[in-house]
Amino acid sequence: MDQARLIARQLGARIRKARTDRKLTLQALGNDTGLSAAYLSRVERGEAAMSIANVILIATRLNIPLRDLFEDSGDVQAPKYYTISRRRQRETSPPHSANGYDYHWLSGDLADPKLSAFVLDFPVTSDLDIKLLSHEGEEILYVLEGRIEFQIGEERFVLDQGDCVHLFGDRPHMGRNAGLGPARLLMVATPPDVIEHHSEA
């Protein structure tokens, strides 16, 4: 992998971290900068070239100095081949919110990831307005705790602890807590930015 490609991936990873730290979706950042969410997603994966003007625009919106994005880029290290997500780090950081649930990232900053993973926590409530969503790629959902009512298209079913569903994301789908206690899912999905579709609902 050449130096320019490594720098692009490092820059994209730093932009993504700054954005998620501020709980901004790709769509929200796009609205503020005039750049499309699809373009920003490619930037964060190191797959799109950026003009200096766009770098300044993004850094200004994220309120970070330009030097923080480029620091040490002249001595770029080889991409990581693994990352570790510690439970204590997730427990002390606030969750993100999406379409009727809170979530924590399990995925790390691998170069050019092909999937993402999350832990989803569903509140005990039945009055949430949860939308059916669709996206490219696939999802695997494994119930860690509680009961989840799931809908894919017109079909509805309940998943109990230990149950799992694997689905194509282009079919409209949603889930909600079907029990009286906490409900938690492990979600593994493609493409790696799939959670943005849920967060922008």
C-alpha cells in the first residue's frame, strides 16, 4: 500500500473519530458542510480524495485544529490488523442513539473495514415511533438478553435470548423490546457505515 493511501486512511479515521465523538451522523455533517453523506463515508474509509478546502470545511465544523488531522502523517505506520474493544471503556462512555435504541460500537479503526459490530440496548416501552428502515448489505442480529419483536417487510416474529436472524438490509425492517425487562442485541452488519442509516431515521 503506497504512502498516499495510508495517509488518506489515517485522515479518514481521524475525521470519523472526531465526528462520532461529537455524536454527529454522516448526514448531519453533510448538511453542515454541503458535502454528501456518501462522499463523507468514502472519505472516512480513505477511498475518496479531498481538496484542502474540504478538509478545512470539515475541521471547522468538527471544531478541531487542522494539525490534529495531519499530525505525524509524514511517518504513517502500517494499518492495524486488529483492534480491541474493552468493556470498561464502553461502560464509561455515553451510548449513541438511533431508531428506538441506544448502541455502543464494538468495531475498531481497521483500515478499509468490510463490516461493523455493535451492542444495541432497547428500552422497555411500546410507545416509541420506530421506523422501518432499509439499506444495502446484510445484518446478523443475536439476542444477548430479553425478547425482541422484529419486523421484516410485513412479517413479524419474536426473538428470545439466544435466537438469531440473518437478513438482507434492502428489505424494510425494525425491532423493538417485546418484554418487561432489558433487551440487548449483538449486531454485525455490512457495509461498515450501516448504523448511519439507522441514526438518521
